[in-house]
Amino acid sequence: MIDGSKEEEEGCYKLMSVVNRYGSIVNFLVTPDTYFVDHVMVAVGDKVTGFYDANAAVPLILPPQFQAIVMARDNQYKNVKVDYFDSELVSSDGNLKLIITPSTQVVLENYQPFTKTPENRNLIVVYGASTKSIPAQTVPYKVIVIC
């Protein structure tokens, strides 16, 4: 849940404090390049999930601070996964397999149609129900290709 945010450097950057269910605070640096799923506006009190590059350097400060690549406002009817998907459209952690159908919207970050295959790419996946198999399988509502 967003605990608060403060604008930095003339309002183009925000430091967003997020409190997890255990009460721990994590700060996300939100930049003009941070992608907000469904282009939603978030506010203090919203439940959100922040995605960041786990391989990126981070300052050794408390609370931890990460540069947000993608932010998603939590929704009980939608799940969001940001990951690399291989040639079989299985996520790098092996937990999710995508089944792309004609109803799946595949777009770029600017919502222009993506006409190539989403295989072997970093993707933002918005989906609902999934199977309980390993990997779980889902027909996503939307796949956003991160170029």
C-alpha cells in the first residue's frame, strides 16, 4: 500500500513509499520512464505492486530503494507479471506459461499493436485465471512488449 510520496527534481521524479503486509517499507523511485499498467493514476492508500531490475545496483540505505520499471495498482480480478518469456512463452522462473489467442491484445508500451511474436522478450502480462499446473497456464488479457 502506498504510504506516501514526495516529488523530487521539479516533479519529474517521485519517491513512492510502499508498506507491505508485514509493515516493512520499500521506496520506489518512479521516473518518467516507469510504466504504469493500464496508465492508472495511483494515490496514497492504493495497493500497488512495483517491479524493478533485481540485477541493478541499489544504494545501501534503509529503507531499501529501487528504481521502478513497472508499477501496477492491485486488482482482485487481474494479475500482473513482468518477466522474460522464452520461445515456449514460459516465464524465466518457470511459473507461468502464456497461451496467446486471437482475443489476447499484444501491444507495445505506447499501446500500438505489436505484430511480431512475443517470444524471447521481456513482457508485462495482465491475466486473470490460470491453471494450477506447473507451470500455471493462462490466456492473458493483454501482453505489453517491453522493447
